Amino acid sequence: MNTTIMLFLLQDGITNGAIYALLGLALVLVFAVTRVILIPQGEFVTYGALSYAMLATGQVPGTVRLAVAMGLVAFALDLFFARNALHARLVIRSVALNIVFPVALLGLVYALVGPNTPIAVNIALALLIVAAIGLFLYRIAFQPIAHTSVLVLLIASVGCHLALQGLGLVFFGAEGLRAPALSNAAVTAGPLRFTGQSLAVYALTVGFIVGLWLFFGYTKTGKALRATAVNRLGARLVGIRTTLSGQIAFLLASVIGAISGILIVPITTLYYDTGFLIGLKGFIAAIIGGLVSYPLTAVAAIVVGIVEAFSSFYASNFKEVIVFTLILPVLVLRSLAAPQVEEEKD
């Protein structure tokens, strides 16, 4: 290997690692607030990427109809759980969020979709669609069981992943899709050539890291989310709406996932099930970060991306094995450092 090849591999690894960093940040965010290990994060990537790709070709993605259906289910759940204390304000708010919003989004998509629609409009529509799905997913699948154990939440998360992946096959088919690049600009630095797409990846990753740090450290909503993560009951006692905290966490995670997919789909062909493998690599970074540290998760994601790039050069057949093996020493060290807890006897 010469210096030029090494630089190319580093560039590729950092670009992929930046994507994994976005996903790892989203996983840490959701787990910190709701204790949910968000397995469907990969589906947010797929839905965002392939919805954008279909909109770019002038087609209406099935995900927007899924958002309407999920909104109707969420509205029915709101009425059911509040049946003993129904009042006009609650019903109006539920109708606006769960019915008016997705139906208006559906109408907006049909009104704006077309082969000549600007890229920025297609990106905005794809983000709104996935944001709605993420919001309704929390309301339907996780909010009713928010007080259960992490294991129950994990089982629900796996079920959501399987359901959304199957629906992805229905909406997008088995054929892969690609989308137009965000920018055709390019910058050359020595032997390396940085495209506008890769520069957008770097800029958005750094922006999200800084934005999340500022959000959680200096805003009232961010501090409320942190309080919910530390003690859910205590947060409720001091007036923090824990349900709203979960909705905000899922909303942010779905948007981050969709942005990651939109950044990837012009670079490589994505399929309905591609997001799961990408999400797993973000999960490795989140685990290395202990599911609590945003900076450590971002650094770990860059390491994962670089290891993947060099593995694909030296041992492409074992690339995934090498990447997923990174998690083993971390788990061993954490298990040795964790205090021993005696099992409860029946």
C-alpha cells in the first residue's frame, strides 16, 4: 500500500464514519431519554433515502400513506386512553397532530411531486414524511409501554424493525434506488477529491454534534430531556411532560436517520433492507460510547468507518466480521468493570 491509497481509504473511512456518527448520536439520544434501543433507526435511514429517491423521479412514495395510516391509529389510541377524561382541547390537539398534519402532508406531496421538482423541496418532503412516521411510531409502539423494563422495550423495538422492513419491501420493491447528488461541486486537495456530497456529510455531522451539545446543555427543553433520562418519575413530579420528551427524542432520531439516508443514497444504491446494516454500525459506535456520550460516540463512529475501509482493502470478504468484532473487547471491558449484582431468588 502506498501513501495515496492510504489517503483514499482514510477519506472513505471518515466519510462513512461521519454517517455512522449521525446514527450513533440518534441512538444515544433516544436511549438516554426513553431507554429504548432503537433498532428501527436503520429503517428511518432507508425510508428517508428511498422516499427522496422516488420523489426525485416524480413518484409518490408509499411512506406518506403509511404516515396517514399511523396517524389514524395514533388518534384512536389517544381517544381510547383518554376515554374517561375527554375534553375538547385534547381532542382538537390530537386531531391536529394525528389527522390534519399527515393528511396535509399527503396533499402537499401530491401537489408538489414531479420530475422537475427542486431537490430542496424533495428533501424537505422526505424529511417531513419520516419525521411523521417517527413521531407516530413512538405514540403507537412505545408510549403505552414507556414504564416497562428495557427488555420489553427492546422486544418492541425488534418487532417495529421487522414490521417497518417488511413495509419497506412493499413500498419500494426489491430493486435498489439512487438519487441525484445534493451538489456537483468538488474540491481537490493533493491526490484527494472531495465532492459536494462528502463535504455535506462532514458539515452536517459536525453541525449535529455541536447542535446536540448546545441543545442539551443550554436550552430548557434539552435540560428537560436530560432530567427525563435521569429520573422519569422525578421529572414528572416537577412538571416535565415525559411523553413530550419521548416524542421529541423520536422526532429528532427520525430526522437524523432520514438525513443520513439522503446523504448516502446519491453515493451508493440502497435497498429496502440496507438501512439495518448501516444502523448496526452506528449501534457499535453508540455501544463504544456507552449509550451516553455524544463525543465518544462520534469518535468511535469515525474509528468504525476507518476500520471498515481498511478491512475492505485487505480482507473484503471478512469486512463485516472485522467491523462487528470491534464491539467484543468493549463489552468484555465493560462487563469486568461493572459491579457484580446478585440475582434475585424466587
